[in-house]
Amino acid sequence: AQTVTQSQPEMSVQEAETVTLSCTYDTSESDYYLFWYKQPPSRQMILVIRQEAYKQQNATENRFSVNFQKAAKSFSLKISDSQLGDAAMYFCAYRSNFGNEKLTFGTGTRLTIIP
Amino acid sequence: EAQVTQNPRYLITVTGKKLTVTCSQNMNHEYMSWYRQDPGLGLRQIYYSMNVEVTDKGDVPEGYKVSRKEKRNFPLILESPSPNQTSLYFCASSFGGLAGSLINEQFFGPGTRLTVL
């Protein structure tokens, strides 16, 4: 079974600075997807960024980018120019490309933005 | 507006009183799923459905039932709720069955906060 580990329960960053959230995963599969979801106080799950395992190029979405290291099974999220609206719980998630489209989530990292 | 809706958003109930949380999507998605979110555990899958009349257990199915009689609806049923089912519940849906397709993004509902006393 796949597992996802987020070793940082809480992180904080000064507004306008850069922060990196860590995520590692364990799988024996070679074809899969990785995601970062944001959960603000409203509790809505918002997709931030996704990465296909077969793509070597790291995904980017505006101020959000990932560092995908397939051999190391690492998938960190970098937030540049942090804004107050980035304050939320962030979840890393894994999805196999076969069968059930279940998302396997990490335990989350709560990000605080310091004004 | 494309969305996944859940009702109710909040529910406080007592042990043993049957309840249903409804989930509906208007995107013609084939795949639907239920997750529960607990502090320190992230989200865990309860049940999923690949299509109408096709459902299967996820990682934490005990104490729950589901049905998929229509493509758009996927209700979660707690026949005899217990306090350990107090949690935040999410329904999610996607087009499904398109390996490698970017449109396999899962869309989440707004969540249902359930408290069982």
C-alpha cells in the first residue's frame, strides 16, 4: 500500500518570503500522480498543483512550484512571495494511475503567514 | 456552475440514529468517492464508485454504506452512528477511467461536519 508522509505539522513564513513544504511517499508503482491541496479555514479542498510521475519537468502554477525527485520519492511544494491568503492547511496526496482513483493523503502541514 | 454539493453541512446526532449525507455532482462524472478527515490522520477513503451500481470499499468502510442508483448522486449512509464516526466528511468526483488524462482531477464538495453524541 502507498503511504504519504508530511513531517512538518506546522510551518510559518514572513509575508513575501519563500517557504517549502516537504512530502515523501512510498510506492512500488512507476506510474502515478502527485498533488498538493490547500484547505483554508473554509474547509474547502482546493487543488494547488499536480505532477505526473512520467514527467521529469517540475510543475509550476504561478507562485507555486514543486521539486519532484522520483528516485528519492520526494515531492516538496515551494510557495514564493507568500501572501496572507496562503495561510491554510496543505495536504500532499498520491494517486495511482490504475484501478481505484483513491487519493492517499499525508497528515497535512499548517502554514501560518506572518505579516 | 460545475460543483459537488453535500447536505447537510453540519449535523449533530445521537448514537444509533440512522442518518444519510447526500452528495450530488452536476459534471456528469463517473467516479465518486467519500473521504473522512480526522486531525493528525489526513483524509481517508471510505467508499468509492466507478459508475452507476458499481461501488467498493475504501480504506475505512466499517460502519458506512453507500449506493449509486443515479450517476449524479452518491449518498453516504450511517445505519447506527457511533461517536468514533464524529468527523469531517468530503465527497469527491471525477471523470474517471481516463488513465493519464489531466481531466482526472477530483473535485471536492464543501464538507459535512458530523458530531455523534
